[in-house]
Amino acid sequence: MGAKLAPLVVVSGPSGVGKSTVVDAVLDLAPDVWLSVSATTRPPRAGEVNGREYFFVDNSEFSRLIEHDELLEWAEFAGNRYGTPRGPVLEHRASGTPVILEIEVAGARQVRARVPEAQLVFLAPPSWPELEARLIGRGTESAESVAKRLAAAEQELAAAPEFDRVIVNTDVGHCAGALVACLHDQPQT
Ligand code: 5GP
């Protein structure tokens, strides 16, 4: 029997719910955790660095990653493709490092199917108007992209019951603490 792999925690939820802020707080609280860096065909936003926020790739490179089975999961979201490189996730878990993925719902379903022991956490907004306000207010998206993301959010919210845990993002510290407990394999109440 192989050595036990470190925990894999997936955090998902609609665009604008505050996943990145919560994940940043997780990494502050638990520096032993590794955040997977996804590949995407989306162009970088101002300030984003290749290899840090994402690996920014073109469509043919993304197709190559799929064909060579180099992605643990992937999905199309708001007109671009996003995927989790498989190798680094396994390597970190095998060396005892807990891994967190911040991905959308279709990708979380694929992780559930391929890695049954993964813990799936859904981050929900306090309310729909709050989600709209956050997505528009952060000012990173064009009107077209906001509209696509809100349309996706309606479908994503319906998927919440499929997750092991749903946490309403009213307090970043509370959400981050709950995720750290999962990543450190501590029983939840
Ligand atoms: P954004 O363009 O705002 O960075 O990300 C858009 C959506 O794609 C977010 O919901 C984000 O969590 C999700 N996402 C980022 N990386 C991945 C990935 O590797 N796989 C999947 N399935 N979704 C991802």
C-alpha cells in the first residue's frame, strides 16, 4: 500500500463570491498549504503574472494539455478554458503538502469523480444582490464578461448541495478557518 497522500481541498463557487480573498487568507493562516496554479486561455488582467496567478496559454497549447492527459480537470468558463495541471497536485500531496484548488463547479465535479477523497467546499454569497454588487464593483470585467459570469453564477449556485460543505461568505476569517481545518485533516463540527 502506498503512503497516504496529503489532503486535497477544492474551493468552488460563483465568480465574485470572494474565492481569491478567502484563499489568500488560507495561505496566510497556513503557509504549509500549496495553491495549485491553473492553466488558462484567458488573457492576463493588469498585474497578473504568468506562472503566479495562472499559466497563460493559447488555445493550441491548452488542447495539447488535454490530449496528453496533463490536466486533472478542465472546463470552459465565460468564453475561456481553465484547467488544473495534474502532476504538481500529485507531487505536492505525495510529499505531505496539503493542496487547495480554486476552480469553478464543472471542474469540481470532475475532481470528485477522479479523486474521491477530495473535500469539496462551496463558497456561497450572502445574497444574490451582494454577488452582483461584488462582481460589478471589483471592476475587473467588461460588461459582457459580467453578464456571462452572472449567468454562470445562477447555475453554479444550484450545484451547492453536491458539495461536502457549503460556507456562506459573510466573514473571510471564518471561511478561511474552516478551509484550513479541512486542509489539516481536522474533523469538522
Ligand atoms: P477568473 O477568470 O476570474 O480568474 O476565473 C474564472 C473562473 O474560473 C473562477 O470561477 C475560477 O475559480 C475558475 N477557475 C480558475 N482556474 C480553474 C481551473 O483550473 N479549472 C476550473 N475548472 N476552473 C478554474
